[in-house]
Amino acid sequence: MAKPLEARCDHCKQNRPLFLYEPDHNCHLLPVACRWCDRDKQPLLCTRCWDTEKQLEDRTPASLEEQSIGSFLTAVMTRSTQHDEQCATDQATCDGIAKATEESAS
Ligand SMILES: [Zn+2]
Ligand SMILES: [Zn+2]
């Protein structure tokens, strides 16, 4: 493994081995302003600052608009799953009728 670059941390300004911070929540449902995704350049952070940044990212909830879009999408998806189940039931009924018709015809 390559030795991490030792330089000044973008957060604590100490000379430490640095790691590039990469946010992992870049899957916004809306084009919202996001302090992690909107950065031109991700910071180089020492392990301590990296962890702090990560925890901050994990704790930051989605914006209200995103939350409402998210619950809307969940509702739509739940509904379409139920619809699929209904179709499967109908199909089974149809198959049953077709089979019964076939049997009575022969
Ligand atoms: Zn630091
Ligand atoms: Zn983001």
C-alpha cells in the first residue's frame, strides 16, 4: 500500500498523513445544494478529521423537499408492488378458469 501523503490537513491544519474525503451520498433526488457534493475539490483530511466529516455527513438528514420526494417515491413503489401482486392473482384466476374450461371441454 502506498504511504499516505503527509501534508497539512484541510481541517485542523496539522501536518499529518492525509486521505481524500469522498462523500458517499451523491444520489440526490433533487438538484439540491449539498455541502459535500457541491465541492469542486474534496478536502484532504487526516484520519481524525476524515472521521468527523464522515459522521457529520451521516448525521445530516436529507432536505425536506428530498424527504417528501423520497416518501412519495416509496408510496408509488409500494403501490406498484401491490398492483403486481393483484395482477398475479388475476393471472392465477384466469389460468384456473382456462384449465377448468379445457378440462370440461375434453
Ligand atoms: Zn485534520
Ligand atoms: Zn450530497
